[in-house]
Amino acid sequence: MPYIKDPEMENTSNPIKGIGLICIAFFAFSASDAVAKFLSSGIHPFQLSFIRFVVQFVAVILLFRVWSNPQCLTTKRPLLQLFRGLMLATVTNLHFMAMQHLTLSQAITIMFSMPLLVTALSGPILNEWAGPRRWAAIVVGFIGVLVVIRPGSEGMHWASLYSVGAAICYSIYTLQTRILSQTDNNQSMLFYAAIAGSVAMAPLSYTVWIPVTAPIEIGLIGFLCVGAMGGHWILQQAYRLAPAPILAPFMYTQMIWMGLLGFAIFGDVPSYYTIGGSLIIAASGLYILYREQITQRSRTAVSDPRPPEM
């Protein structure tokens, strides 16, 4: 889940520690994905996804002491909250199903086309239109996705479409998060996402449910949930210590983590196509970030034209 800036968090600055924390956070996400891939050989992704959202629901209730602070769940846009939760549930399921068949490196590389999609969709959804340079970077980034997928070749796996669908839904989820962050707080967004995901996945998980009694499987499911939620918490701590432009490039360390875990656990070696495509996608994403920072500085200069103090 993308981090939502909270003004109350901006109380200190330690960029080096922030960078270290964001690298740990994306390692936690990668480890959770590796566990999900391992478990999905015997437990259906629908069941894993349902458990993940139920655990999030319970965690929100306990961590935010909802019984004594019910106003933290107030929302001005309940339908958008629920639709956002459905998008997250869709992302989770598609990503888990993709990892059943793809290597960790392939799945995460395609998912990292999400920042490109967010930039492309920000125009029609948020009226934040990208300029020609950012559109060029988007096109180049999608070429990187095609390098990984290799449509029409024998090397293309149909499960790549799951990852493409997950990236599209994740970009919509991200834009909905940006809209809701203007009116609703973090607690409500976590809560309603958990509610929507749990309710949506309950009937689907029922059709594929199998009892989980092996201690190793119970432990790994617990690790999956704790790793995912812990990663989000660590990510929030990182953004307390350093601004987003400094931290954003380090999200691509997840590609490295996924490659290493894929090799260590499953013996997967990233192909030249996956490595090449990931470099193209990462370069495009970083260039878009660079152009957005230039645009933001230009807007700031226009809104505050005062000369610098001497």
C-alpha cells in the first residue's frame, strides 16, 4: 500500500536511516511474496488473500483501539473506500496467482510498471496531465514490460497477464488513495480496505478452502501477514525520516530482493529478458520521478515568486 503523508509525522529528519528502513520494508514485502509463492503450491491464492485481509481487519481493530476511538473510522466517501478495497483485493489475488506460475523476478518486474500507469491515468482521473517527456518515458517503460513478457514468443507465459492486470488495478488503487487522502485518514482507509477485501474474498475462499493444520504452514501464513503489515509500518517510519523524492528510488531494491530470494528458495535465475526489462522499467520510473520533481519546483516558484533571502 502506498504511504499517505501525515503532517503529524513530520517531526524529525534522518535521510540515511530513512533509506535503510525503506530497504528493509521492501525486503519484508519481497519475503512475504516469496512465502506466498511457496504456499500457493498447496493453498489456493483465494484462501491466502482472505486470511491476509481478515488479519488486517483484526490488527486495525486492536492497534487503533477502535472501541474507544470509533471516530477514526469516519469516512466522507464510503463507496470509494469500498471500491478501493475491492481493487486491493483484486491486486492481491492476481499477484498471488501470477506467482504460482512466474518467477518472483518476472512477477515483480511487471508489477513495477504501476508508476508508469499511475502517471498515464492521472490525467483522465485527477486532471494531472503528463507532459511529452513523461509520456515518452511511459512508452519506453512499457517497452520494458514487453521485453519481460515477450508477447507472441515461446517464452511468454500466459500468467504474465495476471501481473499486468494486477499492475493496472494497483495503479487505480493508488489514484483512489490519493483522492481519499484529501478527506479521510489512514485508519479508515486501512479499515475499509480490510472490510471490503474480507467480504469479497469470503465466498471465493469458501469454494477452495482446505484446513491448514501443519505447524509450518500456519507459521508461514503468519509470517506472510506480519511481513506485509510490518513492511507497511516500516515504510511509514521511513517517510517520517526522509522526503519521498529521496526514498522513492530505493523502492526498486525490491527487484533485487525478489531476484535473490527467487534464486535462494526456488532456484530461479532471472533471464536476460527479465533483467533487461527491469532496467528499462526502473530507468523510466526514475526519469518520471525526476520530471515530476522539476514540475513541482516550477509550480512552487510560480506560487511563491519572492526572491531568495540574502
